[in-house]
Amino acid sequence: MAQSSVVPAVARDDDSEFHYEHWTPRFNPWVITFTVTLATFMESLDSSIANVALPHIAGTLGASYDEATWVLTSYLVSNAIVLPMSGWISNRIGRKRFYMTCVTLFTLSSFLCGLATSLPMLIFFRVIQGVGGGGLQPSERAILADTFPPEKRSLAFSLYGMAVVLAPAIGPTVGGWITDNYTWRWIFFLNIPVGILSLLLTSRIVQDPPYLKKVRQKIGRVDGIGLGLLALTIASLQILLDKGQEDDWFSSRVMIAFAFVAGIGLVAFLYRELTTDHPIIDLRLYRKRNFAMTQFVMLLIGAALYSTTVLIPQFLQELLGYSATQAGLALSAGGLVLMVLFPVVGYIGQKIDPRLMITFGFCLLTLGIWRIGDLNLGISFWDAASWRVVMVLGMPFLFVPISVMSYVGVPQEKNNEVSGLTALARNIGGSVGISFITTMLTRRAQTHQQFLSAHVYAASTRYLALKQGIAGALENRGYSAQDASTHSAAQIYNLMLQQARTLAYIDTAHVLVLLTACLIPIGYLMKKPRYRQRPVEPLD
């Protein structure tokens, strides 16, 4: 155990220079890292673990599947609202207090979710759970940013990255196994011991750095108008992204209303934050090139991560008949690779230009998604697992340097805000990515179905030959001639639908490849960070 101390340093980039007071906590930094990563992993796991349990939840609580999807949407909406304001709340009440409050809320609401006896009750408790979960990831990032000096953050953020990337990947597998062998309620009860352990460790180990006391003294009154506009905008946008395809986007008046409210709310919020003396979010942070670029790239990383996390298991379950557990296992192979790769990337990230790492990461990501474009109805489990393995190879090379560079050139007292906004960018990116592939799959499947159906008609010699062949096989199994003819036509129609859906998956993968390939050089639009020691006045 080390004594608390302050080590002066200066972080510098080409357009800003600021004094960075590195504070050394009492406990070993890696003990602190493990402590705060514990709850973050729990929250990240919970964001995807409930997906495969929705049919069971709907059946148990007497609801339809569409109604049960609000179990996911309600969590995402409340989670997204808290993320951007988490920095302000941390500065207002203290980061440790805010973090422990979030863990308490998340753990207690998880217990209540497991006890829910109706769908409205479960959705209400999921909203509370989302509020608690929304503050965990940004708080951990800010704690790590203050626990480690700038030039040593890459290794710490590698452990954080492993938690937030690995957890969603194994969530469907864990959720499927628990649901198949026990009951869906245990996917929520699972959080209780982890939450209690996190609270005990945090209360003993985690500390607020000295500079936060000064920051707290400068925090003004609550900007209620800005807070309300922010909540309205984020909630409307999240519901639009999550429910848009289900309601055919702007063919629905409800979706048009949400889009209108989100747009007007955003404009009003931006105006309010730029003119008030005590904003909830300091929009001047986006004037810094590195910060603005890292937010954009993190949004794209979230889109790529969550969209492919949905794309692969959905293909395996829908067209190949995999169970939820089997489809989740195909993703878990990539999770094992990440467990090894993240610490390695964190170590070399201290020695390599982060812009080069970002370029290399997008190259690997593009290669991985390009391989998904080879999917067909005859692939094996190991083919599907290899898709995920190759694709996730690029994630550490993106996640670690972006996490580090988002703080470069930003005053230390803004660390909490940086963490919240970065987490929001990743989550919004994930919602955009999932909405994009859901819409793309539906529209492209319809297009291919129209094209293929034009070649399936009674006068087609190929159609007649295939129909007669299937009918003959059915007659050999005991079907009558009429039943065999009817069933053969139905089988051909189902084959056409399968082919149309498969081609839609291929088209979606190709579009994702083009998008990620265009991002390969984006790292060099950022400025390379430089760190050097310089004596400054100690804290009072």
C-alpha cells in the first residue's frame, strides 16, 4: 500500500497545454482497476444477457414478444440519459459517492427485476437499473484516468476495454445457458453478489483525488431546463433507433413524432448549453480536435461492435437453426481472444503511436467483416466462430488508443465529462449500428425476394424440374400425388426465402466493409499526444 501523493506533470498537444496533477492513491493502482472493472463488467454483461431470454420473459409474464422488447428498450433509454450527465453529477456530489450510488441502484433493481410478476413492473425496475448502470462505465474511465499518469493509461484502459467488449460477446451465451437450465430470473439475480462485492471493495479502496474538491466548489446550481432537454432528446432518439424498423420508420406517425422531438430537443439543448452560465455538458470540449475525433471514432466502434454482435448469432439462429446457446458460443471464441490480446495491446500502446494503432485496428476490423461476406447456408460452427475471432482482433487496437487520446489536451477537471460523453458515443453508435443492420436486412431481403420470385413460375423448366424432383421424393415417403405437389411448391418457396435472406446478410456485410475501409486513415486526422514532466505548483 502506498501513501497518497501528488506528482506534477504536463500533458501537451499541438493546440493546448495544461498542468496535470497526477495523484497517487493509497492502494495499488491495479487493485483499484480490478475493483471498478468488476461492476462495469457486470453492467456490460447485463446489456446483452437479457436478449435471448425475451421469449421466456414474454411467456412467463403473459406478454407478446414485441411487448417484451421494452425490457431492452427501457434499459437503453434510461442508461443513455444518465451517460452524458454523469460527469456533472460526479463533480456535484463526488465521484466515489456517485459510483457507489450507481452500484447500489443497479444491484437493488436487479433483485427487483428478478422478483417482477408483471411486464410493467419489470420495465419499471429496468428503467431504474438503467439509471444505475449508466453511471458505472464513465465513472470507471474517470477513476482510471486519475489513477494512472497519461503515459501509462493504455494498459489500464486495456483491462477496462476487455470488460466492455468481452461482456456483450459472452452475454448471449450466459443468458441462453441460464435460461435453458434455470429460469430467466437468474440473469438478474446473478448481479447481486457481484454488486455487493463491488460495494465492499469500493468503500475501502477507491478515493476521490484532491482536485475534485476544488471542482465541487465551483459547480453552480442545477440547470433544470438543460437537464430536461437532454433527457427528452436522448430518450426520443433512443426509442427512435430501437423501434424504428419495427414500425417501418417514417411510415409511422409515432416515429415521426419521436424524430421531431429529438431534433427540436437537440437544437434547444445546444442553444441552452451555449448560453447558460452553468451547463450540464461543456460543449467547448468539442472544439479540441482530438476529443471531437475520438468521439466520432468511438461512435463508429460501437456501431461495428454491436451490429456484428447481432448479425452473426441472428444468421445462425434464423437460417441455420442454432439454439441461443450455440449461437452465443460462436461469439464467445472471439471473447477468449480478447482476453489475451487486450493486455498485450495495452502494453505496446505505451510505445507505439496511437494513430498507427487506430489505422491497424480498422484494417483488421475491415478484414474480419469482409470474411463475414462469405457466409452461406453450408458453413460450419467453426467457420462462424472464426468470423468473430478475426473481426475482434482489431478492437483492442481501436479501443485502447481512443480511450487514451480522448483525455489528451483536456483539463483534468473535465475527466468526468469526457468519460460520460465517450460512453454515450459508444452506446449511441451501438444503437445506430443495430438499427442499420436490422433495416438493411429487411429491405435487402425484400429486394432479393422480388428478384428471385420473378424466376419462380409454372412455365420455368428449372422450377418444374425441381418441383417434380421434390414431389417424387415425397411420394416415395408415402405422400399422395396431390399432397406431394403442394408440399414441393411450399418447400421451393421456403428455399427462395432462405436464399433471399442469405443474400441480404451478404449485402449488409459488404456495406459494413465499405464503411470501415473508408475509416482506415482516420487516425491521422488526430494529433499525436506528447507527454513530458515539468514541475508546477503543488495543490493547496
